[in-house]
Amino acid sequence: MLAIPLLIFSLPNVEVPFVKPSFLDLKGDLEEAKQEGKYLFLMFHQEGCPFCDKMYRVTFQDPEVKEYYTKHFYMVLVDIKGANPVIDFSGKETTEKKFSHSHRVRATPTFLFVDHDGKKIIKMVGYIPPKDWLLIGRYIVEGHYKKVSLYKFIRQHRKKNR
């Protein structure tokens, strides 16, 4: 029962409409996202992370980002040092800390985007500005991840917009 209050209090005082209040049942969260035609991604974070804070205050506050990600994604927060129980995508119970370690998360923020079966699409580390964050969203929603690497997709898009 304490998972939701802990997650809410870990956010800076800003609105991020695509954060999904979660009891960290990732298998259930994934199923709910799939039923609503959305993708699920995880934001691994920790208290005092300046780059996490910048994501909340800059990237997640961008009006285009808010609109696009609210329409197409759910974000679940995972504290890399947390002791809250997590049910992973296969249904196995662990803790936030062990789950983070199993996904080789060492730095924050780390973002893990998964497909509708819970398989990794991409994992990104660090602060990402709004324009690139929107491209990452398009890369996933439009299915480009099935055909081309993210870096090639971003490079192609930047060439078009020069």
C-alpha cells in the first residue's frame, strides 16, 4: 500500500501526466498499457538525482512532450535503491533495488522502453532534451524500432530538418 505515496512524494512539485501510479506490478501495468494501446516505459531514478530533476522540470514539462507521451505511453518509476516489492514482466517478485541491478542500471535517470510483451526496445541513460525525447517516442510508436537503430533514426530525422 505504501508504494503509491512513496512514488508520488519522490516526484518534484511538477505535473507529469503520463506517470502511472503503480504498485510496481509491472506485468499488470504492461497489460493495462497494452489494453489501452499504449507503450510502457520505466524511469529508474534516485533521490537527489539532478538529471532526473531536469527531466521532470524541462523535458516532461514541454507541451508537445506532455501531449504525445500522455497519448501513447505510461511511465512507471523505479527507485534504484528502493526496497518496495516489484513484480517483474514475467511475474517474478523482487525488490526495486534487485530489479534495477538485474537490468544493469547504475546511473540515473535510466529509461527502459518495452514492447507489448515486456521485451526491451531501448534503454537510455541520462538527461534527454525535449526534441530528442519526442523522436524517441515516435521511434517506438511508429514501429521504427523494428527496422532501424534509434541512432540511425535520429540522424536521418536531423538531416531532413536541416
